[in-house]
Amino acid sequence: MDFNPQLYNEKFRIPTNRLTDVIYGAGFYHIVICTKDRRYFFGNIYDHEMHYSSIGEFTKNNIEQLSEHYPDVIIHRYQVMPNHIHLLLQIVPSEEETQPNKFGKIGRLGVIIRGLKSGISKWANENHIDFAWQSRFYDSIIKHPEQYSETDYYIQNNVLRWSEDKMNTNTHLVEP
């Protein structure tokens, strides 16, 4: 069954935080995905080094294998933090990005992030980890080489600056 936005007169529709005049297809993106309530699931940072939990290690491996599931995606840089993920990724042009998906949307970014989040959630479920994502994700379209360099530097040094990070809630890891 195809998605019909008129079926419920848009009564249950949550407004998108994506730009409505942009096709999230080929291009460079900085993505931030948070855990629900910014809980520490992926590990913790000690002595300026990320120490991964089991779900953190699985998440890291999943990101490294993302291009196997989505051949049009190149991960340029990533960092799994205690309660969020940073991705600097590129979507290369493909045939699929011009075809609307089952929701009538064109663009690959949402499909890729949804696939990553659902794979990690499924693994957590199978391993009896009470895990949840924040429902949305943050994206920034990288338009200039300077913006790319700044984003790359930011992600690369995120662990070192954890003590000043607004995502650092100074809580403990949820999973032992």
C-alpha cells in the first residue's frame, strides 16, 4: 500500500525538520544522531579516549560497513560518542536518488540513516539492551571545502573536547 498523506487529513503528521526544497541525494553531509534522552549507551570517555560498550562497538562496526549496504555512501569521518554519533558522509550520484520512495520522498539520506538506526536497534533488542534513539537526527549540508575541513576537524577532535561538549551530561554508561 502506498503512503497517502491525505488519508488522515495530515492530522498525525509531524512537521519535517529537513529543508523542503532540497533533495537529500548526492552530496556531503554532517549527521548527528542522538540516543533517546542523550543516555550513555555507546561507552564513556576516559583520559581523552573513547571506551566502547558492546553496543558502542557494534555501532562503530556498523558504520564502518555502511558502504557494503549502501554502495553510494562513502564515510569520510565518524565518531561514536557516549550518547551520539557524528558522521561526515558523502552520497555519490546514483539512479535510485531520482526515484521517489514509498513515502513519495526523493533522496537517499533519510533511507540511509533509517537503515543504520534500525540495524543498531534490532541488535540491541536481540541482546536485551533497553536502547532507544532520539526520533530525529541533525543534518548539515556541506557546501564548501572550508566547511568540509571544519567539520572533519570537529569530528576528529570531538573526544578530546568532550569535557566542554554540550552533549556531555556527566552521566554514567547505561549498559554495564
